[in-house]
Amino acid sequence: MRAYLDYASTTPLDERVLEAMLPWLREEFANPTGIYSLCQSAKRAVEEARESVAKLIGASSSEIVFTSSGTEACNLAVKGYALANRRRGRHIVVSAVEHMAVLEACRAMESQGFSVSVVGVDEHGCVTPEALEQAMSKDTLLVAVQLANNEIGTVQEVAKLAELAHEHGAAFFCDACIANGSIPIDVEELDVELLAMSAHKMYGPKGAGALYLAEGTRIEPLLHGGGQERGYRSGTENVPAIVGFGRACEIAGEVMQEEAERLRRLRDEMVRRVMSEIEDVRLNGHPERRLPGNANFAFAYIEGESLVLELDFAGVSVSTGSACTSPTLEPSHVLTAIGLSKAQAHGSLRVTLGRFTRKEEVEHFLSVLPGVVERLRKISPFKRGGEGYV
Amino acid sequence: MYSEILLEHFRNPRNMGRMENPDGVGKVGNPACGDVMHIYIKVGKNSSGEEIIEDIKFETFGCAAAIGTSSMVTELAKGKTLEEAAKISKEDVAEAVGGLPPIKMHCSLLATKGLRKAIEDYRRKKGDAGAGGEDSQHTQEG
């Protein structure tokens, strides 16, 4: 049996999304920029998708800029905003648990004369208003805090944090790539200037993302060229992917509430059983305020890459924040930010459920996990009550 | 990413576990870095009277490459003279497991380091004990 439990990494394409995309990969291939009817049809499809994406987050379609990915949307938000508004300040505040696309985009601005402050989080991964307040300065022009974390699932109190940023005269960028489609988003309520989204995290295709750009917010484009996307993002539109993104947003709007409840029940039961059936394991992230399908564990005495490979042999696809799977050989910055030791972070396992997860898949995972953990603990020199493991 | 040989050793590690009363122990790595290896050896003699690794065991905290190379180094070392075993290089281990991704080469380095440390530990202990033994003989003679 195969159990795909890595929805936070990427999601399978919803069959309905694929159906919507197919014509735009076949006969409807024209460039939306042209004026003849084939082009106009493609143009309409892009604009309809824009409306669907906007509707899901309570925005108007004129506030949506399509990009090639969530990473591009994050880069456009951070760099585009900073470059267009540098006269208003040169200081960027960013949370320690942001996705690398946001953290690295901020760091890249340091060479452009900006300074960056990284705000730490509490043990659950939350950015507190007090911590944010401390990081703010008169020179702060942008604050970047995600809506939810892709590793530990913690949902931030973005509305509160955005209000604080505004009190200091700074704009707010919210990376919602992992949250969109899983939990409701209303940009009016959040009151953010910029919000990033990604299609492949919500049953749409890879190769499409979007940036919400609140009316009146100015950014510099990163890509210059033919002036597509109102000049904010040149390059011929990826029509099939954009159409798929739009369809994915429509479906999410319809099923989100019911799905969230189903996943929460499935996840809570899974967490309860892992914690009761295995010794020396902790749940990372917030106990309640987390994405419905997310669980993140740390198993003491063992290492996550071994765990992931063993589970893969048993037909389970999951991921880890261990250094052994990262190209830099550093453990997850999110897990160390919430106070885990490096050794604990090495033993982390992220299990994320989604729309097509069946109870049998979770059961299969639960049936193989204890044996796998036990086997690796047998190989490990670290034992319960023993020495050396920190 | 990993060769068949390495994965086979990862799934069915040879000589795995703790050893009771080992003659030498090599502990290398650091949990913060993600890899820790303990190598235990028992030393015996071959027919020509040379010291050999009669038995060897390992315990490893780490990735599949760390576990697989630990297993392989124990296989390569078993039955070899201490001199030969101490000469096993990280390239020897990497080659024996059918190659390693470049970023995982340090794992095979750790395995050979652990083995060398266990041999050093044995020699140090024996050196101390040997010195004591000679002394006692002198006393008897005197």
C-alpha cells in the first residue's frame, strides 16, 4: 500500500483542475497578448482565473498579479516593495520561521542598502506582538510574516501583527502559500498590503503563483519585458497553469470548510496515537492553532533521513527537517527557531494530510511507524536514559 | 541518490549493536551534526600470530549513508590485521558501498575515523596493560 502524506511539499492535481487545463494545452494555445479571437479567448481565460483567485481571498481581480511560482511571488513582494518604497525606509523586519523564499529575498536586499531584522518566535512558532514591537524602528518599511508555517503548521495572528506594523508606518507582506485553500483568507480582515499564493500547494499545477497587491500599493517589477500583468511581471502568461490555478481556487472555496473538519479529525486521531504508542516523541508547533492537515513530530535518538527512507520502503511518503536531507547540512531553521536542539531537529518527521488522504493511508502509516522507529533506535548509540543525546 | 549496495546495508546492517567488554571503542561524531558512530572491536591473533580484528560491532545515529557506511566498514575490517584495518580509507568505504553522493562523503570519513579510534583505543589500553605486565615480570625476576 502507498500512503502519500506529504501534502505540504506538493499536492496532486485535482482531476477537475486537469480537465479545465487540457484545452489550453491543446487547441487553445494562443498568446493572450494578441488581438485576434484565439488570443482573446486565452485572455478571457486568464482574466476569469484572476477573478477566481481574487474571490477566494476576498480581493478584487485588479489586485492579483500572476507569477511563475510562490517563490517568485515572495521575491516580487519583498524586493519589489522595498525597491519601490526605499525613500520611506531601509529596514525590513521578517520572522525567523519564514520560508526560505522570503528569508533569502530579504537577505538579498542587504546588498541593496537595506537592513534586516529577524524576529524570533515562541516555543509554538508564533510571532508575538511584543517581539514584533521590539524589532520595529522608525526606518522600518516592510514587515513579512507568513500566515501559516509549511513545516510545523502554526497559524500566525496576522491581523494583529499587520495592525502593529501599520502603527509604525510599515507595510505588511504575508506569505500565504501553504495556508491558501486550507484555511479561509480575507485580505480585508487581515489588512495586509501584499500576500503570496501558490497553485501547487492547493491541488493546482506547478508553475503558477500569484501576488495580491492591495490597491494603491507600489512595487517595482523584477522581470522587465513585454509589460504583461500590468507591467508587474513581464513574460507570456502560462495560460494552462493560470487556468488551473483559477479552477483550484474555485474548488477550494467550495470544499474548504468540510475538508478542514475532516482533516482535523483525521490528524488529531493520528497525533493522539503516535504520541501514545511511541515513547520519547514530541509534537512540534502549536497544539491548536495549526493547519488542519499538519503534524510534525520529533523522535528522540534517531535521525530523520533514515526515518523517511525506512518509511518509504514501507510505502509511506513523508518528509523531515533533518540536516541530512538539506543541501546545506543544516537542520530546519524553523525547528531550531522554536527551541529544538539540532539533535532533536534531526529526528523530526513532517506528516501532512490533504484532500485525497484516506483513513486507510493514515492507518497504514500508523501500523508501520512503531516498528521503523524501534529498528532505528536499536541501531542508534543513544538510548532512553542513556548519555550523549542532547 | 543511494546505490543498491548502500541501501541494502542500511536495511540489513551487519555487525550492528553494542559489544560486551570490547577491547577497543571508537566514538566519533556529534549529535548536533547529525551523525554519531560507536565502533567496538575485539582483537585476536591469526595463524601467523598477528593481531587481527576478531569481532566488530557498531551503533550509529544518522542518515542512511552513515548507517550503511558503518555497516560496510565493519565488514571490511573484520578478520583484517590491525595494520590493514587502520589503512582502510574513506575512498575504500565509498567504493565498497557503490559510491556516495558528494554531500555524503563525510559519512564514510566518519566510519573510517571510528574504526581507527577503536584501534588506537585498543593499543593505548594494551600499551598501559603491557607496561604493567613487564614491570611485574621484572619484579619476579628481581
